[in-house]
Amino acid sequence: MSDLLARATWSGLVEPGDAVAGTLVGLLGAQGALAWVRHALRGVPQLSRLEALHGPLAEADRRRIERALARWAVRLPDCDPVRDLDRLDRLGGALLVPGDPRWPAAMDDLGAEAPFCLWVRGTADLGGSLVRSAAVVGSRAATSYGERVAFDLADGLAGAGVWVVSGGAYGIDAAAHRGAVARDGRTLVLLAGGVDRAYPAGNARLLEAVVGAGGALASEVPPISLPTKSRFLQRNRLIAAAGRATVVVEAAWRSGAMSTAHHAARLLRPVGAVPGPVTSMASAGCHRLLRDGVAVCVTDAAEVRELAGLIGTELASGSDAAADARAARPHDALDPVTRRVLDALPRRTPAPLDRVASVAGVTVAEARGAVGLLELEGWAARRGDGWITVVRSTS
């Protein structure tokens, strides 16, 4: 059995985030660990082999392995990686495993809880795509304010070449995916069930639009797998790992978005939170993250890119560039002395050079050089023996 088939088997054999399985695969490799399990389930003693690699096992560890084997014994007869790969092939998908250049290396930060593989529909090069990424998550019961903020953040991020990662749920997740699809499709939906199961069903058209626009759907469980409560909780760790930073737009005190934020913090990923009205329960989780120091305040796509360490490497974004241009003042490029002289120049009654120097707190020589430069730039004009500032249009 190849490593790819072995990892496909593991993804159907165990529940997401199974650290016992992850440790075994880390020690023995996917194929070796699967053979170890098959021998153990046939009654062949295997712990001594494991101890030769791992060192002596504590009694608690032995019990954990025994319980894990009992769990896996129930599911192993139903595991058929060839069948699952055939289903994926009919969907036009791809199976990614560690070592594949398309594999997102950020998932490896999860250690023993990292996924064994990713079943993907749409753009398969997650390794290249997620180098520039940010997770945008939040409440299913989002307000119109939250949905608008999520849409705008995703639109701005995608426009700057940043992949938007989220979970495909109603509310904030869906708004974030729509924002990225509206821009250019740079978005990854991490699902709790198989990539052939649109969940929630009401977002089926959105998920298909993601694939059609050049984005991707991905899951760590095989096709036809059901999304369960525990898988939703485990899926949050993948969202946190996939993003260079995680931003919570709206969240209640206890929610999946808060879980994702704490996963990101444990992975040492930056966390941002969008503030909301202090009277809104939908923003209570965001305010808690800010108050506890888990997150920093973010309000637009540029701040999210800065949080993710992507400022200076982004693609040009028309909306963000326009915002930066509006915020910049035309004389910001002037040196400090020249700016002080400009501020000291009167608008109506010309002032002699020594008076300008006194108000600006510079020498007369510095003032003379500054007004000469300002005159050349069209910011100052000489009137008789004095100088005045010239008001220019900034339109």
C-alpha cells in the first residue's frame, strides 16, 4: 500500500484530531502505523516495538492505545481508500498529502493533531495559495453590520492577493466567502464533512460558486463523511492553522469562532477582532478577546494584512490604494523642518523671514532654504518682503 492510500485510510479510520493516531504515524509512517494496527488487532504483541522507538510507555499511555485500538477496530473493515478516491475523482478533486508540493505546510504546525491528508475540490495548490492567507470567522447569527464588515474585509484581502479562509457556515463565514468570490475567488472553505456534502445545504450554491471562481473546498475526512458536532470543533483548528492570521468579526461568548481564535493563539498565529456596539451580544466575544489581550483591534483589510505580516508583499488593491491616498496628505513627503516652516507661514498677511523662523522654531538659514523649496513646490509665495502659504487643491 502506498503512503497516499495509507493516509487516505487513516483519514477514514480515525476521528479528526486523534493524537494517538498522529503519534503512531509520526513514529512509524502512515503505512507502517497501519500495519502495526492490523497486527495489534490480530492479537500480535506490538507495544514492545513501539517502546523501542518511543521509549518506555506509562500505564496511562498503554490504556490510551488500548482504547484507541478498540475504537479503530470497529471502523477498519469499512475503510476503502480506493472507493473514496474514485468518488473524489468523479468530483474532479485531488488528495493532498505531506510531501506533495501542493500540501499546505502550515498544517504541520498542528503536530500530532495534524490532518493525515486533505480531500480537495477546486484549486489544489493549497501550498502556494496559503502562503498569503487570513482566516475570517464569526457568528452564524450575524447582524447586517457583521456581514457587511466580513464581506468588505474579504473583498479587500482577495483584491490584495490574500486567500480568505473560513468554514462555509451561515452568517460571517458565508459573507467572507461571498466577498472573496465577488472579487476574484481567492477563498478556501474548510468543511467538517466530505467535500461532496454541501453543509449547510442552504449554502450549496455558494460552495459551488467558490469552486467555479477558482477557490477550493477541503476536508480532512473522505467523501460522504457526515459533518458532526465534534468534527465542527476539530475543523476549527484547521481554519486557525491555514490562516497566517485569524480575524473574528462577530462572536458570542461561547462559539466556534472563539474556539478558532484560541486555536490560532495556541499556534502563535496573530488574532484580530472587529469591535462592535457595546450593546450587541453578537460582538461580546470580540470584546472579550480584546479585553483579555488575545486579539488586537482590526477595522479594515489593510490592518488584517499588517496583522498577518503581509504588508509590503501584497498585490495592488484598488480599494485599499484609494483609501491610502485619501488618508495621505500631499505634503507628508516634506522633511520635518520644511513642514514646520510651512505650518508657520501665514495665509493672508505676509510675514518676514525672521518672523517665520521664530514661529517655526528654526534658524533663519533653515527657514530661507525651506521657503525656497516650498515656493518651487507651489506651497509658498513671496509677497514684497514677506512670505505666505498658498492653499492648493487636493482633488
